Amino acid sequence: MSLDTEFMREKTYRARLCLVQVAANDHIFLLDPLSGLDLQPIADLVADPSVEVLVHAGKQDFDIFFERYGVVPANVFDVQLAASFAGYGASLPYGRLVEEILGLPLEKGESYTDWCARPLTESQLRYASDDVRYLPAIAAKLRSQLAEMGRSAWVREEMSVYETPDSFGSRPDEAWKKVTGRGALRPKQVAVLKELARWREETASQRDLPRGWVVKDPTLIELARRAPSNSNDLLAIRGLTSKEVERSGHALLDAIQTGRTGPEVKMPAQPPRSAQQRARMISGLADAIVRSRCDHADIATEVVATRGELESLLLDVFSNRVDEANHRLLRGWRRELAGDAVLALARGEVGVKASPKPPYVEEVSL
């Protein structure tokens, strides 16, 4: 089964599902959830391990089905992800993928239209149909290429992330970890922020509004820093409107009090300055090694490790606190491809030299 969705979420907390496209047995179905159509049978297929679900960048599609029906996909093949293992680059748009693999140009121009408006135009219907029309042919070609490259097991390991409940849904208890500026707070202030972020997440969900429309991050940080104890003090916080204080003042003050009287949230100890400097300097060499190995393997570098991930790993190595569970580069196929080489670089066992031939760098034993 091939699956895609069209949705709107610019003004809401939850995605407003406007259209579901399904292709199966050479037929394409455009399903209209706005008409009251029951999509439970589609959700059941998504969760059926005997049904392979073909998608392109399907995380948000599966988020919607998890949120609405509580289902977790059980058998996924994401062609965008698979393509990154076959030399097509990371995050390739669907239209480009169709052109690269099948040699077919697609019409563009409907991706940002209002999919919740009715009636849908002929152009929209054609665009929506094309989103699932070519998925089986793309998947078949990618499977063949990946098998020839010996990557099938790698891709299967990567697809399994879709099949765990932890990949979907919001977690109010963890919302504070995504608030920009939290690193400047003291442990007790972080405890207050945790409660405030939980309140905002739950409130945004209840009102079906974007988080930032309830309270923006800088305001949340200032609330945690100053921990106001009454409504007048709340009104003195920049970015917190009188309307919001009137509506949510008691809940905000309760959250602040819970954070103030609860246990501190201990942040990870800052690594030694020398470790930070070493990691910052050597991450460039590590990046060169990873890119070189990815070039040889014809796999997108971004799929293996980002520059930030490399610096984080090196920082832990130089601080003598490496936990493999915290670094995907040290697990599975990634470690085989590049992880051990990065560790060898950190230990001073290998170096990097310039080369006149692509990929223009070469590892050397020391």
C-alpha cells in the first residue's frame, strides 16, 4: 500500500487532515476526511505487519495516524530514506526522486495550496494522485540497487525507527528540553521551566494552537528565571499578555510553585574547557573522514552523522564519558562505516592528509 496525506497546521497544534491518498493493486484512492469518512480501516492497514506501507518522508503522515487512531506503523519502506543509502543524497524531494529514478517529470505548484478548501481542483487531484502513483516503481528500483550495494540490512535497520511508539506523539514532561535558552538557567530555574513547558504543551493541545501562540520561548524562560508569585508580577513579564494572565494566571502560578518546591533538574556537568577546545578543533577532521567514507560508499553524509553529532561524540571521548547509547555513530552499520574511524582519530591512531583525487582527503595510520 502506498500512502500520503495533505494537511494544514500553520494555525493549529494538531495537523488538520485534509486528504489521504492511497494506492493499492494499481488503483489510486483519494479519501476525504473532511466529509466525515471513517479512516479507521486505513489506520488498521498502517498497523498491520503483513501490509508494507510505502511512503516518501512519512514521519508526519504517521504522526497524524498515531494521534488520531493510536496506531504505530509495523512495516514501512520510506523511499526518501532508502534513496539516501543509494547515492541520491539526503532529503530528496519527491518530484526530484521521480525524475532521478524513473526519468519522469512531474508537475509542480500545488504543494502550498489550501488542501482543506473544497472543491479540490483538477490540478490538485492530479498532484495528489501522483504523490502515490510512482511509489511502488521507485521502491522496486531502490530495493534492487540497495541489494546490489549490500545495503538492504542497513536500510531495514533504519526503517525500524518508524515502528516504535516512542517515535510519535508529544511528551509534556519532556517539552522543556526543546525550549530555546534553557542552558542559561540554574537547576532550580530549570525545574520551574519544566513545569511551565508542561503547562504550555498541555494548554496548546487543549486549545489546538501552536505552542508559540500560547507563550513564546523567551517569555517562558523569563518566567522560569524570575518565578513570579502573583498576578501583578506575571503582568510585568514581557510577552505575557493581560488576556493570558487573566485566563491562565492561576495555572501559571501553580506551575511555578510546583517547580520551585520540587526537586532540582540537574543539567549535565559542563565538560572541561580543554575537552571542548579539542572537540571543536578535531570535529573538522572527523567530518572529513566521515565525508570521505560516505563518498566511497555512495551514501548521504547527513544520514551517517552531522557535524554537531561528531563534536558531541568527540566531547564525550575527551571527557571520558562515552555512552554508546547516546551516539548513533557508535551503533550498528554506522559504527562499521565510520564510527570506529572517528574513535581512532580521537585516540591519535589515524590522521588525515590532502589528496589530489576525489574525495580529496585520505586517512593515514599514525
